[in-house]
Amino acid sequence: MTVLPFASDTAVDATPAQRMARRRRLRWTVVRPILLPLLFAVTWLATWQWGVECFPQTRSVLSSPSEIGAIMGRSMPLLLPQLASTAREAVMGFALAAVIGMALGAAITLSRRLEQALFPHLVLFQIIPKIALAPLFVIWFGVGSESRLVFALFLSFFPIAAATAGGLARTRPEALRLCAALTASPWRIFVSVRVPFAIPSIFAGLKMGMTMALIGTIMGEFVTGQQGLGYIIMFAAANADSALTFAALALLCVVGLAVYGVVVAVEAVAQRWYGAPFVTEGFN
């Protein structure tokens, strides 16, 4: 296992100027992932605003960021209930997909026969165009939240299951041989060795599954047309209201970023629990 040296161990003989330089580099390393995306977003929005103002003929099909912000403020009483509906169904679908996907990925990793029996069918379900199954879900579950929840679940569980199975299967053989030499039980090996090695893959699958759950919820709202931000987008597009469409899309991005942030936070906790060097590098 690779053990990373502490900063205090490497800075014992450093001069004050060197320590100050290290602190500046550390602060920049922490701030850069936040600052650079914000700068890009501000630049993009400013360019968008400038382009719409310089070419007024585009206002019929493309609203400026200021117009989108204004209509978002005026329409917030309408948008907030729809935002809550979409967020609730997307989070519930993602949570169910995470539980089912990780359980299924672990099962097909631990049982060779189960993998041979189920994995080809999972791949078959994955290659079916999902939008083609939306009418069937409406027939089976109605036009309520149940059909949208099932659609989000169906769309997002496969990436989680595939990533979990792949991560658990890529455990270092020398680590497994060491555990076998120490007569560790299969459950102990799974919890203490396979899971830590698979954490990066599992959370990569969860991040992808989160986006797919949100897409599935919106697609379900497109089909059912009852409530949610997807319904608002369809309504605004039918009325050629690009500002309201972009306002709904902006709130949809807020939901996605919020859920993504939670997944990233849980990943950081998991890496700290198992030890970041072990999780990222394993045995060397």
C-alpha cells in the first residue's frame, strides 16, 4: 500500500518563503476547480448576452440571459412546484437504481453462474431504445408519478450495475491471494478488499446513473405531460417561449448539480473512510 507523506514531513527543512509558496500552490489547487468553471460560465453568458444584443433578429428564437433571469423571477411561483416534482422523482428513481444496480453488480461478480445467466439479458435491455418503452410504462403504470419513477429506474440502473461489477472484478489478484493466505472469509474479503478497490468505479457509475435518472424523469414527463419541469419545457416550446424554456432548463441544471454534489460528497467520505491512497492506487 502506498502511503503518501504528510506535508509537515516534507516541509521540516523548508524556508519560510518555500513554505509560503507551498501554501499558495495548495490554495490554488483547491480554488482552481471552482474558479475556472465559474470564469468560463461568466464568459459564456457575457458572450451570449452580447450576441443577442448585437443581433436583435435572434430574439424571436433565442432569449438573452437577462431575459431568462427576468422571466425566471416572475415565473418562480409556477416553476417551484414543478421543480420539486421533478427533483423528488429523479432522486427516488436514482436511489432505487443505486440500490438495485449495486446489489446486482455485486451478485454477478460473486457468482459466475449468475453472471452468465443475467448479464447478456442486461445488455439486451440496455440496447433497446428507452424512449420506445415509455408508452408501455404509461400503459402499465398510468400517467402518474409511478411511470416516471420506473422509467428513471430503468434508464439508470444498468450503468451502476455495470460499473459496480467491473470495479469489483478488477481487484488486484495479489490482494486476494494475500487474503486467502490469511484465511479471510469471503465476506471479509468482499467488504475489506473488493469494495475499497471498486469505489472509484462504483461512484463513476453512480454519477452516470444520476444523470440518466434525471434524463429518464424528464422523458417520462414529456410522455405523460402532467407535471414537472419536462411538462413546462414542452408547454413553453409549444408556445415558442424560449425564455421560459431556458428558465426551466436552468432549474433542471440546478437539480442535476445538487444531486451530483451529494454523490461527490459521499465519494469523498468513502475514500476518507477506506483511505485515499488505498482506494486510488491500491497495492504496489
